[in-house]
Amino acid sequence: MQTLTYGKDDRIARITLNRPEVMNAINNEMPGEIAQAVARADDDPDVHVIILSGNGPAFCAGYDLTYYAEANGSNNVTQDMPWDPIKDYRFMWANTQHFMALWRAMKPVICKIHGYAVAGGSDIALCSDMAIMAEDAQIGYMPTRVWGCPTTAMWVYRLGPEKAKRMLFTGDKITGKEAAEMGLVLEAVPSDRLDDRVEELAARMASVPINQLAMQKLVINQAIEQTGLMQTQRLATVFDGITRHSPEGLNFKARAEETGWKQAVTDRDEGTWDWTANAPLPRRNR
């Protein structure tokens, strides 16, 4: 595998995103490799629990915008106009379902979050069964400001409608401490306690028979799926394609090509750019 490592320690499988030089940013290969690693753990009769984490300074900083947003990469996420929505949908739906392998696995998945779990990285984290964050780590979906819609739609299922709207109407990042208080993640702990706390919880669950773990997970997941999770994800995936091919989305892509994605992201996240006019936003409107 090119984008992650897989290991096993007694009853615990360890999937570690491994593109530390770009804060484990998502490229074309990563979603499929996550699904492959999950399938390997799920098929192993000795594995009871899966720990998902990231190597380097962050869990995952989202999609690799050097590759996808600047002019030097793939056109998978922004096509030339007129665009083909089905081509876009096939690409993003495949990624969404690869991330959802974490949800569908028979084995419980604990996501360990340090540094950042933002944009597409939050999609991955929130498909896990539970997440434990460092108190100073940050999570958010900033592309809801322009150029994105979270295709897994897990924000509403974890937070409920009002708190999900608070996060997705602003695109704000919050700390692990805030995320735990809001109910987005299970716990937040000091960064020097993160490894130990995840290991404690994994070891406790690993002492339970696999069939018991699988039955509890299936019952709980079924309750969520009955509300229409897949239909919501299909709509979110369609909308995600529209956000990248709307006038504002195309202007974001043009800004990234002109100035580099870091400046475009700064303009987006600080609310200083009018994406409709593709010009600085008047100060009174910021």
C-alpha cells in the first residue's frame, strides 16, 4: 500500500495513514487503500478491534489541494465545462463508500485524532465508530464555505440538526475539547495522554468476543441506517459535485491556480473573498 500502513498487535489491527509530508492528505489511492485495510482486518479471525490513526503532524488534512485544486493535478474533482455530473458522482461516491468501509466493518473502529482532522479528513474520522481527540487537535469542514459538501453526511448523525448547521454554515474548525463537549467525538484528552487512552479503550473492547462486538455494532448502525443514511449521502455527494462546478466553485479553483491553494484557502476560511464576483469582499461585509 502506498498511502497507509497495516499492522496487528494481538487482537488489535492498526491502520495508519502514512503521507506525513502532506499531513496525510487524501489522494486518488488513499480511499481504496483504507477499504482494503479494513477488509483485511475484518477478515482476520484474530482481530477484535481496529485503531485508525495518522503518521506525522496530523491525522488527515483533507484532500490534497496541491493535486486537486491547483492546475498541476487531476481533473477528477473539477472538470472542464460543461461538466458531466455522473462522472463526478462516480468518483466521489466511490470515495464515500471506501470511507464507509469503516462504518460497515464488523469490528469496532476507534479513530485517534491528533493535529488536524479537517475537510475530507473529518469524513474519514466520522465514519469510524468512535473518535478520541487530543484536546488541542482541530476538526472541521471548511469547504462548506465554498467548494465542498461533506459526502458522508456524518455531521448531522453525530450532532443533530442544529449543531450540524452551526458547523456547516460557518465552516469553522473546533478543538478536540470543544468537539467532545458538543458530542461530535467520544472524548478529548491531553495530547500526551492520547495514545494511552486509545490503547486502554481498545484493550477493553478487545476482551469481548468478536460476535458480540459485531452484533452490537450491527444493531446500533441499523438504527442510523433506517433514517435514510444512504439517501442522505447520495444527495450530499451530488451536491459536493455541484459546489465544485458552481460559479463560486470555479472561481475558487481559478484563485487556487492563480495564487496557490494556500492563499485560496486563506481567502475562504477568513471570509475575505467574494466568490461570486471573484474579488476581495468589502470590509463591511466580512
